[in-house]
Amino acid sequence: MSAKLLKMPETAKLYEGKAKILYNTDNPQILLTCYKDDATAFNAQKRGQIKGKGEINCTVSAALFTWLESLDIPTHYLDCPAPNQMRVKAVTIIPIEVVVRNIAAGSLCRQTGLPEGKVLPSPLVEFYLKNDELGDPLLTRDRLFLLDIVSPEQLAVIEEITLKINKHLQEFFTSCQITLVDFKLEFGLDSEQRILLADEISPDTCRLWDQTETDPQARVMDKDRFRKDLGQVESAYQQVQARVLARIKELI
Ligand code: ADP
Ligand code: MG
């Protein structure tokens, strides 16, 4: 853990997750999230560290949130007091992981037999329950309503924002010569029950393939390098950061 994290008083700690620590601030509407170098995969069965990941994921997320805000996507992002720290609007997280897939990979291939790399005819939006004990199961719409996780109206808003984000991010990453294969989003409700994009958008939560590489292993620029022990994890994350920040600078 970096020295910056240790400066925060333990009493302020609200929650420690696998990738970030949440701290309360003087303002109950604002939380401080500290991004860690800790890496986990397969529901935390595999654990390790990716040097510099905390700073990379925080700065990449901050840049993408800032840019999405400029395109009228409401996010929890406020600012970054340090490279691995982000101040965010406190929200009540809606306990679903919203996954968007443009190309078949990962569990979609394992569960359906679709070949990895198959371009999907249209983006596939899926909902997984955010529950480590249950192994984050894939939910149906009816199960979402049965569990009273969202109302049909809220789900419609989430789907609409999600597809807009996908369109923007696909275009954005293409301009960085990166293919956005799939990614995970989390949403939350603010004090006025508005739906905000929360959590992070980073190489931990996206599958990103380098368009300048043809080899199926060499092109991987995301957490799959860690999951599959492909090596050069740090340099892949650095490469994503360099390309994203350079492109964002041109856009805003
Ligand atoms: P996890 O181990 O559940 O993936 P992380 O370490 O990635 O957790 O993140 C810590 C927690 O912070 C997650 O449960 C995430 O949903 C939550 N979170 C993200 N953004 C906000 C926010 N704006 N307000 C409240 N909680 C948030
Ligand atoms: Mg997480």
C-alpha cells in the first residue's frame, strides 16, 4: 500500500474493497476513494499486485469521467487530490455490475461456446449481481425485479446511459488504436435519487485490445494479462494510460 493511503485516518475508513478504499470526508455528500495496487481475479481466488496500478486506474478513470461529463453523462467524479485518490459524490450503489460486450470474450465464451473475438451483431448488455459470496451471478430482468434491485423505470435509464457510454467509449478507444471488447459499469443513486455513473473505468474493468498487434496474447492491454499470467502487466497498463491521457488532452 502506498504512503499516501496511510496518511488517511483509520477512523475515516468506510469500506475496503478489492481495488479501492473508501473514506468519509468532512462533507457527508463526498467520499474519498483511494485506488490500490492490489489485483484480484476469479472472485479473489487469485491475488497479486500490479505496480503503479492504483495511480493508473485513478487517472484513467478521472480522465474518462471528465470527458463523459462533457458529453452529458452524469458521473460521481469530483476531482483528484493525489494521483491515486479521487473525490466522488457519495451514492448508494445499485448492487449490479452492468456489463457491455461488443466482442465475445471471457465468461460469454465459456458459457455459450461463442468463439473469442467474434464481433457481436449489436452490443450485449448484461446484469450481474454484485455479491462476492454468490460469485456475482448473471441475472435475468425478472430476477432483477424479483430481488427489488431496480424498478423497470430505473433499469430503462441505466440501459440508455450504458449504451450511450458504450458508443462514446468505443469511438474514443478506437481513436487510441484500442478495441473496446467489453467493460463493466456500476451505477448509484445520489441523495435526490438521480442515477449516476460510479466506481471506475480502467484496464481492471475493461477488456482492451491493441489494434497495432495481431497476436491474440500480445494485443491484450487489460487485467486479462494478470488473470492469464501473460506477463508485462505493468507496461500494458502504462500504455493504456499514455494513450488515453494523450487523446483526452486533444478532446478537452
Ligand atoms: P469491490 O471489491 O467490491 O470491487 P472496489 O475496491 O472496486 O470494491 O471499490 C470499493 C467499493 O466502492 C465498491 O463496492 C464500489 O461499488 C463502491 N463505490 C464506488 N463508487 C462509489 C460512490 N460514489 N459512492 C459509494 N460507493 C462507491
Ligand atoms: Mg471493484
